[in-house]
Amino acid sequence: MTTTVPQSIHQQSSTTPMLKISGLNFYYGESHILRDVDLTVPKGQMICLIGRNGVGKTTLLKNIIGLLSPRSGAIAYDGQPINSLTADNRARIGIGYVPQGREIIPRLTVKENLIIGLEALGKRAPKAKKEIPELIFELFPVLKTMLSRMGGDLSGGQQQQLSIARALMGQPQLLLLDEPTEGIQPSIILDIENAVRRIIETTGISVLLVEQHLHFVRQADYYYAMQKGGIVASGSTEQLSNDVIQEFLAV
Ligand SMILES: Nc1ncnc2c1ncn2[C@@H]1O[C@H](COP(=O)(O)OP(=O)(O)OP(=O)(O)O)[C@@H](O)[C@H]1O
Ligand SMILES: [Mg+2]
């Protein structure tokens, strides 16, 4: 019987999800925005959150990264509760965030925008070594040719690639992506999809993707559908039915 003890410990550690949200409620003033949200991101997987405009997807990501505080509920990162950590500290323990709308700093160069991403490393940052890893340019070759260009002069698609690259500079274990293909031309959408897939393959990180573009949604392992701040459906993306697509995606 004693042999079961180490086994159960092993099982527990190997199944600890990267992110586990339980019973999360969030209010903007009196407005109840997120309702009893439960959502899990297993390690090494891409999970997609879908839902129509204004249902609370961005609000959920901001609660995870620590820009907003829930009224109740638990957020665990790699098995540890993080509700009391500041946004800075959540970035330092490995949560990367690519905000909706990209938030590139227009009057800094591409290189300077990338270097900002090193902030998330905190004490893990190599002292005074402000280099861009080659992987960034392998994923997004266009950035290599534009390092001294102003961020504000890039196209929407290039800015989105820069925003993802900036988040990767912080070497996240969990990457939150908020509508990375919104307003972007189809050819670049495929580049972004491929880059995200390669990021998962080469670094093993976990991804929580908020997305409306069906082709990208299908790349995820599992989906959650949100309506009025609550999770109302979930399942494997292989089994995404036309009903779910019609109801929760703006296709
Ligand atoms: N700062 C704010 N103060 C009050 N209400 C807000 C604020 N920001 C967002 N809301 C409201 O919270 C709700 C959820 O917004 P949220 O941005 O999370 O939706 P979303 O699902 O990300 O939408 P979209 O698909 O348009 O990005 C909406 O009703 C929105 O109007
Ligand atoms: Mg949003």
C-alpha cells in the first residue's frame, strides 16, 4: 500500500494545469461582468476562448494578468494561487500578455519595443545584455528588417507580430493572446497562426487564445464559449459544431 504514495504525488504533479480558474466573479462597479467562470489550461496546450463582442473575454484575460481584481474566485498558476500578486509579479513568474489592439509604442523603434519585453524577466534578465534571441526572427522574419523603424509606422499585421514577439522576450510559460487576428489581412493571419503553433512546438508553452477567426480557433486543442460573462459551452475543437460556430463566432 505504501507504494501508492509516491505514485499519487507523481500523478498530481504531472497533471497540475498551467492555469486553473475556479468560480471567478468580476464586477465593473455594480455591473456583474464575469460569472462563476471555471477554465483550465493544461500544460503545453492551446485553449481558445470564444464569444461575441462584449461578453467579457478581455475582462477575463485582464483578471488573469492582474490588471483587474475579481470579487471572488481563485486563479492558480502552475498549482500556486496568484490572486494576491501584482501584474508585474505575474509577468515575472511567466505569464505573458498580448493585449487586444497590440499596444505597440508608436514613437519607439521596433527594437526598443522588443527590449521593453525584457522587463517581464525581472531578476531573470541577463544584466545589460539587450539582445534579441534569434528565435524571434525565425518566427517573425519581417521584424529583422525593421528593427530601426518606428513602431507606429508598421502595418497592423506587423504590429501584431511585434506585440507577440515582445511578449516572448519575457520567456513566458503561459501566453495570453487577445484577438491577435482582429483587423488583419488574411495572408498575415496565416503567418500569425503558424508562428503561434511553432512557439508551442519549440518552447512547450501553454496558450490561452481569445479568437474569432474560425481557422485559428480550430488550431486549439479545446474551446470554451462565453456568453454574458459565463462559460456556457466547452469541448474539443475537433468537435466544434456548426451551431456553436454560429452562436459564438462572428463568421
Ligand atoms: N472600463 C470599463 N468600465 C465599465 N465597463 C466596462 C469597462 N470595460 C469593459 N466594460 C464592459 O464589460 C463588458 C465586457 O467587456 P470586454 O471588453 O471584456 O468584452 P470582450 O468579450 O472582450 O469584447 P470584444 O469581443 O468586443 O473585445 C462589456 O459590456 C463592456 O462594455
Ligand atoms: Mg475583447
